Amino acid sequence: MSTLILHGLAAAPGVAIGPALVYQPAEASPAPTPSTATFSVAQEQVRLAKALAQADASLVEHEARLRQANKAEEADIFAAHRMLLHDPSLREMIDQAITEHSLPAPDAVLLAANAQAELLEEIGDDYLRARAVDLRDVARLLERALTGTKSLGEQLSEPALIVARDLGPSDLMSVAQERLLGIVLAGGGLTAHSSILARGLGIPAVVGLGETLLHNVATGTMLALDGAAGQVYVAPNETELATLRAQATALREQEATLREAVSLPTVTSDGHAIALVANASTVAEASAAHAWGAAGIGLLRTELLFLERTTLPDETEQLALYAAIAAELPGLPITVRTLDVGGDKHLPAFPLPHEDNPFLGWRGLRIGLSEPDLLLPQLRALLRAGANAVMRIMLPMVSTVSEVHQARVLLDRAQRELDAEGLAYARQVELGVMIEVPSAALTADALAREVDFFSIGTNDLTQYTLACDRGNQRVAALYQPLHPSVLQLIALTCTAAHRHGRHVAVCGELGGDPKATALLIGLGVDELSCSPGSIPHVRAAIRATNYATAQVMARQALEAPDAAAVKSLLEAGAAS
Ligand code: PEP
Ligand code: MG
């Protein structure tokens, strides 16, 4: 019988082999029964207060443990969980369930958290869905503190791979790391906190495998997980195990070599220099970028700095945030993208009206220009941060030259205001645009006269060029960043930019794919920006590229009929 191989999302790289432990945490009962005679509201409230203190202490401990291990981003997750635990609206709902419905505290906790999580899930946004997982995780922690039931860590007495529908950060942190071989989830996404933690702690993980996982795996089933490929082998045979073991050894060796190479220059074998910078959305990522030898930040997604809050930060707070990011990479350029909400990005602090086509609607710079109260404080904060750091301002979702003119008017206004107020700011800050919309690529020549640099957002450029929603699984096969139409637009952008002495970066996911590095260099891209973890891989790919050969390959790719033909060219290039 052939082995069942499940395909999911590659959440954290690495190979893990071992038995499964299927984890089924407590869930809210759909109709909890009110307590009877012995029930005392006062007693339940005392129980709840004690459990809150106990749960808080365990979150504080997780946070401290991670900070001590220099894992700031992972530690921040638990700081955010403490906010969830003490959220007044959650507390109010729990109290109501106890006092008005006579529910025992554990049921009240699960019910209240479930109701709030369902509200978040209904919005249909990936980020909010991930926060719903966090909320349920906090509720389980509280429920365990109330009932004394076993945590995941207490259930895991032998090394195993955890199999679950979803896993929260507290579940994960309750496990001694040496016993946690890998994580296999039916649900979850790459931005879920359990995925972030798994990557940070170096635990291989595959998520988003669907219900098939839970139907085919029981506690004790032997599993082999390939985190980089996003594959899980259920009851693998000896040949598959041998291949995966060899892969694990090769991965460990490769990792060691990449770590040794962090300070090697990012030049091709024939001496063509490429700037290798990082995408970041938190101070912790900026710090990781520095550790991997990034030459700066190529894309700071500012909207992600504002996610965990219900009000937008004012100018002073933004200034502090940008300064904190810049402090991680002293003297290096920090390219900050102005707020890019809309499409699939929603901020609790800036709720958007419903639209039938949000990706074609009020999004990115369009919002900033029509809501100067949003963009102006950000421009002012960026200009002020530029007084002590090399800041570059980048505008998202630009479709026309006139939008750049309007943004310049706001930038001038910000400068005049700062002058009038006698505040220090950068007078020479570079202004650039993202090339994410075909109209921008096709008029790159006109745009290049107006700005200092371009950064190609291949994630959006692909979706708008192929008319293919980047988040819609049904059309996922059409979403092809290597399609020759996208490559034509990249080439056009580079030619126009260079004609005017401007540089071009790629900051979409394609910029972090080492298989595409030679092609992008051949097309004329000057800078690659990718997640900190991809930096060493892209560095190795740049150093393995020959610029002259890459240019020939790029010309062939531009003439290819489809993405499959481009992939074949890349494979042939890699093999030669
Ligand atoms: C892109 O579109 O390629 C990009 C980098 O922006 P985002 O993924 O944030 O939309
Ligand atoms: Mg984009």
C-alpha cells in the first residue's frame, strides 16, 4: 500500500519523524447547563479571579523566558495574550454568563471567548481568524487554571509530533521543547502565532492540512514531516524515512554554511553588486534582518505595526516606532511604506466600509490621499525619524502619476508644518513608489521622473496582471508570479527606471525565492528585499549567479509562452 502524503502550508522548515499525539482541547459546549442548588456567584467569581492570576503568571513566565532567549517577536505574542486575558469586554461577558446565566466559571470562560472568537472569524480576514485562535488559546489557559485539567505539555510524556485542529501559543509553550518534534495542524495559517512561534523556536511545522488530517491520524500513528515542502507522510515506509533522514542531515549542514556566510558581499560571480535588504513589520524582524546581514530594510509594512490595537498611534508614537526599527540597523536605509490597508488587510483601528471588490477599491495610497488625517501624521513622523536615520518613504498601490503629485503636495505640507513648528526633520528624504499595478509598470517612464526609486510588489502585480485574487484558493493555479506577462512588466519597469538613473527593488515574495534570484537580476533588478529568514538563501543565490548568463536567461524568459516554460528555464539554469 502506498503511503498517504498530505499537502499543506510550509509553516516552519525542518524534518521531523515520530509518533503523533492528537490534541483535542476543551471546547465551549453549545448549550452549557446552568448550575443548580450549590451554585454561588460569589464563589465562582473568587475562582475566576484566582485563575486569572494563575494564567497571567504563566503568560508572564513564557514572555520572560523568550525575552531571555532574545526572541523578542515571540515574547511579544505573550504580551499581547496578557492584553487579551485582561480585556474588559471579555471579562464583562464572563461575568454576565456567571451572574445572569448561573454558569460555572469554566463554562462561562469558554462560552464568552467562543462568542468573541466567532465574531472575529465571521469577518473572513486571515489576520482576525488568527487572533480568534489566540483568544481561544487564552480561554483554554484560563479554563485549565480553573479546572486543573492537563495542559498539552502534561499530556506529552514522550517525544511526538502534535496533531491538532489549531494550536495556540500557550498550548505550544506548555510543552518541553525536547519532546515537541513537530507541529501538524488541520487549520492555521502562516501568519498564525503558532506558526510564528514554531519558526522562531525552530520546530518544523506544516499547517492548513484540512480535516483529512484528523480523519487519517490517531495518537500513535507514525508521521514524517517535511516542513520546507509542507508535506506530511502518514505511516511512511523505510525508503521514505531514509530519504527524509538524509534530507534532515543535509539541511543541518546547509544551515551551518549559511550562518558562516552572513558577511559575504552580495555580488554575482562576475562582480555585479545587488543590494540585499529585508522585509520587516516588527522591531524583532528588523533585528533578525540585521543578524542575517541585511543591508537595510526594503519594505517596512507599517500597517502590521498597528494591528494589535484599537486606535491608530499618533505622530509621536509612530516616530518612536520608526526610530526603534532604524536603531536595529544603524546607518542603513529603512524603506517605510505608508499605510497600506484595504484589500485583504484590515485594521481594527481603521474599519473599512464593505466593498464588492476591495482589491480594486479603496486601498493603499487611495485611502491615504482621501484621508489626509491618516497620511499626514505618518509623513511627518517619517520625516522626523529621517533626522537621525536614513529613511525612505514608499507609496503603496500607485496607479497614476497624479497620485504621486498629490502625495508630494502632502509631503511638502508636512515639511512646511515641521519648519513652522521648528522641529528637526530630514530635508532630503527619498520618495519612491511600489509598482504593483500594471498601469504603474506601463507608465514607469513618467513615474520615474517623479520619484527616486521603485519597488516592485510582485504579490499584487501578479494578481492584477493575471486578474487572479491572491487569496482565492480556487484560482490559486492561475496565480503565477513567473508568468511572462509579469516578467515583461518587471523588465519594462527596470528599463524605464535606469533610463532616469533610478534603482529598482523587488519586495514581493518572488524577491525571497532563491530559484528566481538569477532571473530577477537578469531582468535588471538592483535590489532584492525578502523576509529575514530568506536573506541567507538569497545571498547564496546572488553569489552563485553569473550576471551575463542571467541576462541571456531573462531574455529567453520574456519570450516564453507561459510560467511553466519559465520554470523549465530556471531549472535548466540551476542545473548548468
Ligand atoms: C506586494 O504586493 O508584492 C507587496 C510586497 O505588498 P503586500 O504583500 O503587503 O500587499
Ligand atoms: Mg502589495
